[in-house]
Amino acid sequence: MKQITEKIYTYEDLTENKIPEDVFEVIEGIGVKGMATSSLHGAWVMILGEFLMKHFKNKYHVLGGEILILINKVPLTYLNADIVLISRKRLPKPTKSILEIPPDIVFEIVVSYEPNVEYKMKAYKEIGVLKQFWIYPESKKVIVIDKEGNKAEYPFNKKIEIIEGKKILLSRFKI
């Protein structure tokens, strides 16, 4: 269960490493504790990450495992994404700090109730994410959002373009 902190966090708190580790995300200065975890979620992140590495590692960094993405410095907002692709031209080398460059593509795996889905969809669009994939394994559907915010829903058994003509068929993953 997610809990909200009483303290209002700032970008200075972030850069000075003053935000406790149990704060998963910060939304408009308010810390959100707790993270949805399950073996199903972990399996999807791993298998999807492997697929993306195989097909995109030469042009993109494939980063997985709750990647911190800065949305706004004031009020401080950062979100965690399950997997991101970011061009090697835009990010020559991964760093130890929060990702302050918007990723090109975000993948989110939703296996349990997630209260901030709509907020995250809007935030990713506003920072310039080119494409978002919201994967719902239980209902075997994916919602794809383009850079303009247009949403399209697809079943797992339909090939969906990721980027540059490369497609994915989610039904191929037997989890």
C-alpha cells in the first residue's frame, strides 16, 4: 500500500541525497512510499528487457528496474519507470543520478492497482517521451500513447511498432 509523506521535498533535497530510500516517487513535492512488487511484475520486466536489449542495444540504452525520471524541479516531481529506452546520442553513458533527460520510450508493467497511472501518462507526455507502452498482463492488453498524447489499445496478439519500424508481439512471451 502506498503511503504519502508529510514532508515536502525539493530538488535541493534530491541533489543533496536527503530523500529517504523508502520514498519511491515524489509528486509535486510529496513523497510516495511503497512500490507494487510481485514475481509476475519482475518476470515481465526481465523478459521484456531482454527482448529490448536484443533489438535496440546498438542505438539505445535499455534501462530497467525502476528508473528515476525527473519530471519537474519545482515543485519536485520524479517518477519511476519499469523500462526506458533512451538514444545513445542523447545519453552517451548512463549515470548514477536521476535521469534528467526524457527517455524516448517508456514501458510500464501494471499487474496490480496503480493509483497514479493517468498522472504518469500525462507527465511522460509533457516531458517529451515519444512513446509510452502500458502493459496489462492480466487483461492481455497494452495501451500505447504517442508524443501527442493519442492513446490506442491493442490486444497482446497484435504486433505493435516500438520505434523505427521494429515491432513487438506481446503474446510471444509466455509468463
